[in-house]
Amino acid sequence: MNGRRARALFAVPVYPAFLAAWRDYEERYQSILSGIWLSDVLTALDSDEPTTASEAHLQWDWANDEAQEQAEAIEEAIIMAETEVSYE
């Protein structure tokens, strides 16, 4: 982000041929490759069926994820406490 705000500072130590190649990549390939990457990572973007989850279902999923994280933290605290007790 700093490079885009102050291009003169960003471009000074960079070899001009690299800078030209990078600008060419940004103009011609960046959006295409980003789309390919996103379609691979987020396979839901490729599906023809739209996913419509209710607000309650989304809240349930969020609460379930939060509960899972808290349960894992509690388990780690118990393991740490057991380890500390065994050293004393």
C-alpha cells in the first residue's frame, strides 16, 4: 500500500525492466490469475446453484464455530494445568 501511495519512493531502488514487467503483469494478467485462484480456493463461486442460508442458520454456524474455539481453548488450558501440576 505504501508503494502505491508514494510510487517515487517505491520505484527508486527497483530495476526499471522489472518495474515495466510488473506493470505489464498488473495490466494484463493480475485480474485473470486472481480469478483463477479465487475459483480454485472458493469452489462455491463455480457452482451454478446459489446458496441461500437463513439468518438463523448463519448465526448457528457462527455460534458453533465460536463454541468450538472456546472448547479447544479450555482443553488447552486443562492440558497446560495438568503439565504444570506434574512438574511441581
